[in-house]
Amino acid sequence: MSENLDSNNIENDDLNLNNEDCEYKYLNTRLKEIKSNIALLEKIIFK
């Protein structure tokens, strides 16, 4: 029974890490999009 609980905990930890990794990648992508938008707006403003 204990082995089963340990296995479930390991799987849950892996899931949490995968979710955190996905969130991190999503945030990185969004930050790159925001950076591009700011650069574009700066070009427009300072023309």
C-alpha cells in the first residue's frame, strides 16, 4: 500500500513540474510578444 502511495506522489510531482514548465514557457512567450509590441510602439512614437 505504501509503495502505491509513493508511486502516486512521484506521478503528481512529475505532473506539477510539467505544469510549471508549461506555465514558464507560456510566460516567456508572452513576455517576448510584449517586448515586440513595445519595440514597435517605440518606433511609431519616435518617428
